[in-house]
Amino acid sequence: DTAVSQTPKYLVTQMGNDKSIKCEQNLGHDTMYWYKQDSKKFLKIMFSYNNKELIINETVPNRFSPKSPDKAHLNLHINSLELGDSAVYFCASSQEGTGRDIQYFGAGTRLSVL
Amino acid sequence: DAKTTQPTSMDCAEGRAANLPCNHSTISGNEYVYWYRQIHSQGPQYIIHGLKNNETNEMASLIITEDRKSSTLILPHATLRDTAVYYCIAKTGANNLFFGTGTRLTVIP
């Protein structure tokens, strides 16, 4: 069983479209994250959710909205896609603890906006 | 979170130990040192972490200096599958990990 799974693995779409990326974790963790890795390979956090509450939002455009139906899922919805949104998006999860928390990452979703 | 500094790239012969250094001179007392790696086109993978004692697990060893201003990740017998970008991160918890540029380790046959 894959601990953190993302779908789809690849997503090709036109500018202006709306798309969603799904993420599920079966580790029983209480916190989930979305990261973006751009063409220069910099990996930056976008959001995290802890017990259904958004606790980090790193100046991400409001076209991006995380949605968490339950603590095992954190989906990423993107409105009005732009060329600059092309990147690899990684989902991760962790269990909040005593400062020794470890994040487990999914395999990534490669988004190409044409 | 403390800033970390790592060499941009390193090579290591297959079967030899790979020693990856990291400087974190401004680390505070409650910040852990985490190491992650990212193999090409895959999600980052946790390797090891420590506070002040040296740590060892099935993947690697982590040596932290007594003053905690630097650390070294040791892969005891590097294989070709260890070729990856290795990230050293200093922080108090797992949330909001900041991945810098890391060290690109190339294991050479």
C-alpha cells in the first residue's frame, strides 16, 4: 500500500482551465501539506492542514485552494490556470509531535499548462 | 529556522562512504537537524534526524558536532541508487520544511 498517493501523476491542460489534484494518506497522520517544485527544482511549501484547519499559507495566489474532506485527504484545486503554474506538485503528511515529526511525500503530480 | 549551508555537488565512488557536510551555525537549542533526499523525479524521502547525539538507522548515520554548528550525513556504502539531491534542514518540527538547494550527490561506478 502506498502511504501517500496522488492522482493524477501527469496533468496537461490549457491556460484558463480549472483543475484538481487529489492526495490521500493511509498513515493516520493529522497534518497534510502541498509543495510546489518549479523548473529550477526549488521545493516550496504551499499549504498545510491540521485537523481540517489551514495552518500555513505561504503567499500562494488565491487561485489555489486546498480542500480537505477528512484528515486522510487534502486535495488541491487550481482555478484559471496560468503558464507559471507548470511545476511538479507534491503532497506530504506528518503526525504532529514533539518536534521530531517526519514528513512522508507522495510521488508528485507533474502539471503542464499550455 | 536556522539557515543551512551545503556544498552544491559531490561525487562518491560506489561502495565507498559518502560524507555530506552541512553547516548550521545559527541553530538554536530546540532545533533538530533533518536530512531528506530527492531521487530524480521522485518525492523527497526522509533519511534521518537528530538533536545533539549522533544517530544511526538502516539508511545512514548522522554526526553532529558538539557545538551543533555543523553535521555530517554518512552513507556507509554508497550505491548507484543513492544518487540524489540531499537536503539538510534545521527546524523545530516537521511542518513548514524549508528545502534549500541541497547537495547533488553522484555515485560513480
